[in-house]
Amino acid sequence: MAIAPEPAGRPDTAPAAQAPLLVVEDIVKRFATPDGELIAVDHVSFDVKPGEFVGVIGPSGCGKSTLFNIIGGLLDDYEGTVRVAGERVRGPHPAIGMIFQEESTFPWRSVIDNVAFPLEIAGMGRRERHERARHFVKLVGLDGFERRYPAQLSGGMRQRVSMARTLASEPKILLMDEPFASLDEQTRLLLGDKVLQIQQQLAQTTLLITHNITEAVQLADRILVMTYRPGRIKRVVDIALPRPRSSQIVSSEAFGRHVAQIWSDLREEASLGLQDEDSAYGRERRA
Amino acid sequence: MSAANPGARHFPLLVGMGALSAFFAGIEILVRIDVINRFIVPMPSQVIASFERVIVEEDVVARFWLTFQEAFIAGAMIAIVGISLGILLYRVEILRRATETWVAAMASAPTVLIYPLFLVIFGRSMWTIVMMGFVAGLPPVILKTIEGLAGTRRVLIEVGRSFNLTARQIFTKIMLPSALPTIFVGVRLGLIFTLINVVGVEFLINFGGLGQLINDLAERYDLAGTYASIAFVILVSVFFFVVTEWVEKCLVPER
Amino acid sequence: MKGGAAPAISAAEVRRLRIVIVLVVLAAWELVARSGLLYRDVVPALPTIARALYALLAGGEFYWHLGVTAGEVAAGMTIGGIGGLAVGLLLGANRFLSEAFERFLYYLGPTPKIIFFPIMIMWFGVGVSSKIAMGALSCFFPVALSTAAGMRQIDRVLIRVGHSFRANAWQMATKVYLPAMRHPVINGVRLGLGVAIIGTLLAETKLSNRGVGFLVIQAYSLFDMPRMYAMLIVLFVVAIGVNALVGRLGGLDAIKRP
């Protein structure tokens, strides 16, 4: 496999010069809980440039999923602003495509009808939307399974259906929340390859939210490491791994260095989370 | 998230109760100003006033006791016979495959209509009513017993095997306890059908407990008394279901 | 779950056992009928029942009464079903309404509806209307409760998916909510249909001059047992058939499209 020194097939070689596609500014999100106020996301700001792949990593409970819902426009009760292509996000924005952590295919729709869903919502005719959908089914490597129903597919295949469905809406930026959380390690690596390949092919700007270090380093150009409660950005790590990449990169020495570096940042945060969890369970038992 | 403050938790309940009271108050007013015919709908205040009369004069306690006995005997019968048949059908697979759909069909058939048959056999007696309660409540107990036993997680059975349990021990120590919650759902469902049929048949054949009371008062055209006795039956069935829920919670604590 | 060592049982063996069971039951019945253990005619001989069944199905009167009952059940189902669906959607969509009012439905649901029949007679008279009211009252509760529960059970992520693709309210209802909750709703309708049939027939046996329930109780009071059995057989077959049909229409046995 040829490893190109320069990122190939991407819109420009100097992303820094370009206006950012996604701007997240000073996001604060508070929740009321029985034990008082909880700040889930605390003054988080960052931006994503066109064609860039950014990963957000943090321990469980650091407010990653809250951030995902805010950027996706599914949560509106927060402070700060989110802009996509200069436009303020209020409610789900057509330029943002979301891929959810949970199993999210519609069990009553076949693969092709699942993928065609956003086109159907947009009012596209049956024949045309099926044709378009078929292209995206092929892109995720599920051609031949168009007429199957989600119950007849494996977990990894279903997650690819979700991915194709979101890609079919042709978002400017792809927003993924732990898309492979429910899959086993090997499937996860192989699907990571699929994501890399698609991202390469479509020059897809992507924001990936995850707690999996390997996954983040395998996929991202830049990783934002978050703290545990309140969720702040602790450090920004540039991943200087060549593109195009594949899952084979996990065995390289540079990869290991990045993983080790991020783990040393994350370790402390994750153990804070674990302590909190223990005391929460203890409290419940005593009550 | 456990309740932030207890006042907020009870607020919907208060609103529900308030709406119910407001509804009855509205009926009261509409009847008083003759918008609603008072010979069709009595005033709620009259109904409440007739509660005491119905309880004292119509011997409600004895009637309740009779209905309770009928429901209790039928309930015990469906539990014993239903669970045994369920275990039998589960253990003898060919029997299960031959008859499970029949049992399911019985559950959806209007079995209550065979009450004239029991009327012929047992006459207008308590046993007609008990048998109707039994017939109606049996199928769900059988079906849920099979479902519960068949739904025992494989890994739990394998745990049993790894401890060298005998087949009998696996059944009594693992499968039966693991099926208990589902079996209980079946018994509760069966009890609901039993109670419906017991009171219903009492009403239809004009015999015995609470069902007959409603029939009597309606035939005497005692309007307020009829409504009061219906309200009493509703209270009894609410009480009955609250008690079964509570028993279920005690017997199946992990739920 | 099959026992590990048990040999597989073929469909033919199951069929054979079924036939044996049916034959044994029929033979036992016939034996009791001929022995005269029970009162004469309580257990009539099989040929007598067969003749009564033939007479019932060959005559036109029965179909007219069956039509009356079917019409009452259909009308009751329509009224009670639509009412139940509307109330169920409200309770399922609004947590506050559900916490305030659902407990009333939950406790009223299992009370025997037939006890309301005297009131229904007072309100709607002794004719067809009071039977329709009984059917509607019976099927309202299961439909409302299972619709409300079905709506709450919808996988939240599917709703988020719908919103993320900016589906409007109508699209959300027709493309996400309704397909996602069709199983519980169909189940509620099935349950509702069962109790509506029972409610209507019982009301007919209590006080009526038409309908199958009336015919059954008439046969009983004339002590025409064979005719009563014949009608019960037809009723059971019809009720089980209709129930299975509703289940089939709802696509409950397939993962395929509705």
C-alpha cells in the first residue's frame, strides 16, 4: 500500500488558510440534579475546517454526548453558539448529518428504504430516491442487501446502514457519536477503514465523538481531549499520521506514541469518573 | 433520576383527583339545573348518600364475602391447574407443539358464552360461577408458564450444569425461579379474567354476590343504588388489583 | 428451547397426536352422551349436534342475527377504537396527562364491563344502541392503554433520527411514530376486539330480542341443547378467525413491511 506523504484527494493542502466550516463557541450546558447543578459542558470552543477530521475524546460522563446533541441541534437549552458555514444552528441543520451511538435503523424499513429516508423526507420521488440511495448503499459496501430488513443483518451491517442513511442526506459535516460503541474490536477497526475510505472519497468533513483512543487516533487529524465533569477541553493533539490511512496503522510506532500520550491525559479524568460512579452506587445502596 | 422534591411528584396525582372531583361536581350541577335527565343520571351526592343504605340494607359484606370466595376458589384452581398444565406442556414437547395454539385460541375465544352450559350442569349455584371463572382464567396461566420456562436464559442452565446439578435440580432451582416473574404475570392476567367472569356471571344469572346486587337494584329501578353498587364493584376490583400487585412485589423482589 | 438430547419431533407426529387428541375427546363425549350419566341432552350425542349445526347453517334466520351482532361489534369497535386511540396518543405523548389520568384507565380497564350494562340501558335504551355502547366501552380500555404504552416504548433514538433529518410533524407521525408503535396498537385492537365481542354478546344474552347472544339464551331457555352447542361452535370459530385475521393484517408474524 502506497502511503502518500501529502493528504490526497482533499480540497486543499493548507486547511489553516480556509474559513472553518463548523464553529463552536463558548458552549456551557447545565443540568439540574437532585444534588444540585451539574455543569456537563463548560466553555467549550473549537472549530472544524473543511475536509478536516476532528475527534473529541473523553471519559464516560464528560458531556460528549451532550455536546453531540447541541451541535446536532437536538438540544436547545444551552449557552454559547454553534455555527455551520456561517449560519447559526437552531434546531437540526441540513448541513449536519448525525450518526447515533445506539442502534438507529428503522426495523420496519428495508435497507434501501432506510437509506432513502432523508430523501423521502425531502420530498424526492420513489424512483429517484431509490437510485440515489443505491449509490450510498454501495458506498458502505452493502450492495446486494438492499431488500433485507435490519433484523436480518449483523450489528456492523446495521451501523453501516445508518451511516449510508446519513451520507445520503449529503451533509457538509458528518457528526458521529460513538458510532461503533456496540461493535466488537475487529469489526470496529474494519469499519474504521470504511470510514477512512469514504471520508477520502467524499472529502467529508467529520466530527467524531468517542471514548475509544485507538479509534480516535486511527481516524482523526486532530483530537480534542476532554476533562471529566465539568467537561472542558484539556488538550488539543494533532495527529501527524500520514493519509490515506488504514487499520494497519495501529501497529506503527507513531500510532503507539499518540495513544500513549492521549492515555496519559485521559487516565486521570477516567479515574475521577470511576470514583464518582462508585460513590453514586454506594449512595443508592445506603438510601 | 430520583424525585427532586416530593411535592412535584404528587402534583399530577392531585390534578387527576381534582379533575375527577370537578367532573362529578359538574355532573351534579348539570343534573340539578336539569340539563341532564335526573331519571337517567342521579346526582353524585345522591349516589354517595345511598352508599350507606346499600351497604346496610343489601348486606354488602356478605355479598362481598361470597364473591370473594368464588373468585378465590377459581383463582386457586387456575393457579394450581394452570401452572401444572404449563409445566406438563413444557416438559412434553410433542404435547406442547400439538396443543399450544389451541390454548392460545381458547384465550381469545369468547368462552364466557358457555355459561348456559354450566347453568345446566350445576344449576344457578356458586359452582356455575366458580367454573366460569376457572375456564376464563386458565389459558393465560398455562401460556405464561410455558413462556417463562422456555425463556430461561441458557447461560443460567449452563451455570447449573457446571455445578453438576441433576436435571430435577436444574428445573426446581433454576428454571422455576427464573420463570416465576412471567408465571406471576400469567396468574395476574388469569385472575383479571376470573374476576370479570365471576362478577359478570353473577350479574347475568342473577345469583350470589355483587353482580346480582347490581342486577337487583337496576330491576327495582333504584337509580342511585345501582350507581352506588357499580362504584362499589369498581372499588373492590381496584382493591383486588392493588393487592395482587403488592403480593407480586413481595414474591418477586428483583423486579 | 429444546432439550439437548431429545430427538427432533416431526410435523407429521404432531399432526398425528392432534388427531388422536381430537378423536379421544370426541369419543369420550359420545360415551358420556350414551351412558346417560348426566341429564339427558346436557351432553347430546355427536350426530345430534352435527344435525343441529347443519340446520343452523342451512336456515337463514341465524345469519340475520349474526349480522346484527357483527354490526353491533363493528360499530362498538369503531367508536371505542377511535376513542381509545385518541386518548392513548394523548397519554403517550404527554407525561403529565399520563401521570394524572392513566391510573384511572389502568384500574377501570380490568373491571367487568358488563356491570355497566344497566346504565347503558338507561342511557341508550334496550335496543341495538346499548349493545354498541357495551362493545365500545369494552374495547376502549385495552386500545387506549396499549397505545399509550406503545408510544412510550418507542426507541427514543428513532425519534432523534427523524428530527435530525428535519422531518415535519406529519412526517414524524406517519413515518416514525405510527410504524414504530404499530405492534402494540394492533395488539391492543386485537384485545379490544375480543372484549368487544364478549361485551356485546353478554349484553345480548342479558336483555335483547335479536343477535346471536339472544339466540343462545333462547336456545338455553327452550332447553334446545344441540342448537346451543351448534351456535357456540360457530361463534368460537368466527371469533378465533377474526382475531387471527386482525393479527395477520397487522403483520405481526412477519418482519416485513406493513
